[in-house]
Amino acid sequence: MGNSDGCREEHERGLGYAARSGSPEAEARALGGLADATYAQGKMRTAFDYFSRCVALCQEHGFGRIEVANRSMVGFCRIFLGEPRQAREDGDAAARVAALVGQPRAELLGESARVFACYELADYSAMEGYLDRVMWLARQLGARRFEAQALEMQARLYLDTGRRAEAEAVLREALAICREAGTQFCGPKVTSALSRAVEDSAERQNLLTEGRTMLARGAVAHNHLWFYRDAIEGLLSSGDAEGALEYVSALEDYTRAGPLLWADVFAARGRALAAGMRGDAREVQRGELLRVRSTLESAGLAAFLPRVAAALAK
């Protein structure tokens, strides 16, 4: 429902009851729920800590089914902490164990974590293989929101490998599913990805307006983060430096209360690239681009290096 405050409050109560009852299993379940709630609110560092505590408690007491349901989420959090390589390892482990114990939903999450990590790392060949498994699992489970997200990620692969028309068609299909099944899970970031795929500037702005409306209605936090990054990328591609800077500010505002390396580097990248387009001081711009490139390389965020390299080459 997108009510992340209510979700967090109920899981906090659950954690209190678990402590009073002296049940490690109830505590593990409550920690996993509280981690989901804080993830939904964009508090990725806090969510990572809760998920990690949950997994550690499960490993200590042998709660395998709870562990495998939460292990992949450690990986999703790592992506926003700037650790995509480790996120991929978490996804690998979660998907492998979930398949062994016959938990298809947990396997779906593990495979999805692999997909997200591979996208950040620009490992498109591995990403495509994981996507096939995600789509099969989503359709077997009838999980329409995960089907929409899988289509979205397939389209992102197309966008980054020069298949823009195919990306647009797939994203329109994904957006139709979101409008039918609910937009809280991935609707805004599907919309922002589509804004990168379309060529008409008026449609691009309409899509970004629609996405912001979805965000205002309530959406899981990853939508905010990916939406702002997409908006920056799409507007830079269309030559709209001022528009891109508006979304740089929106990304910074969203993460001000809980800074994330991921958001910091993409805000800095967007600002530096926009400065280059506007013809700002060359040496200042070059120094910032070099710092951004170093951070991207260190974190393994290879998908976002080519535009920086092109700007430096100029």
C-alpha cells in the first residue's frame, strides 16, 4: 500500500513482543520486517543493518527459511551503499539456497538482486541469463509486479546496448502492467526508464510528471533513487542541462537525512556533466569529473563510466 510509516511502526511493535516472548525466531521475523520497512523509506544503511542482524540470527539458530527470504535484501541494500560486487555475491547465495530448499519467491528475489548488481557493473551478458530466470519465476508465481520489473530491467539492458526502440516497446508493456497491478513497487522507475527511451521531449516531460505523481502517492524507496538518476540521465542525453540539475537537487534532497554513496556519486556526476554542457570553468569541471570517475571505478559502477569518459575526452 506504500504506507511505510505504518509498516515500520507495526514491525517495531512486533520486535518488542518478540523480545518479551524470548523467541529468537519471532525476533528474526520482526527484524526482517523492520528491515523491509526501513528499506521502503529509503534508509538503506539502517535497512542493511537490520537485514544483516536478521540473517546472522537465522544462521545462529538454523532458521533457514527466514534466512533465505532475507539474504537477497542484504544485497539490494548493498547496491545503494555502493557495493554492487558484494550485492551480486549475496544474490548468488540467496538464489542458490532458495532453489535447494524450494522457495521460489526467495529465489526470485535472489535472481533479481543478481540482475540489479550486474546492471550496475555493466555485466550485460550475465544479466541477460539471470533475467530469463527472473521472468520464468515471476510468471510461474503470477507475480505481476516482479514481471513488470523484469521487463524494466530487460529494457535498461537494451538502452545501454543501443537498442532504443526495443527498450521503448518493452517499457510500455511494463508500464501497462504497473497501471494494472499497482504502481507502488516499480511504477515510477519504469516511467523514468521510459523517459530515457522516448525521443519526443514533450512526452519525456509528461512521463517525468507522471512518475513524480506516482512518487507523491507513495512508492518503495528504490523508485525515488532510480527515478531521479534516470531523469538526470535522460535530460543530459537530450541536452537539457538545467532540467538535469533540477533532478540532481531532488536526489540530494531525498537522501539528505540518510546520505548514500550511490546517491552522492550520481548527484556529483550529474552536476559535473551538466556543468560541461553549460561551458562552466574547464579546470573545475575536469577535476570534478576525475573525482567522479575514481569513485565509480572504485565502487564498480561501470555502467556509468562511458559518459564521464566522453566528457573528459572533450
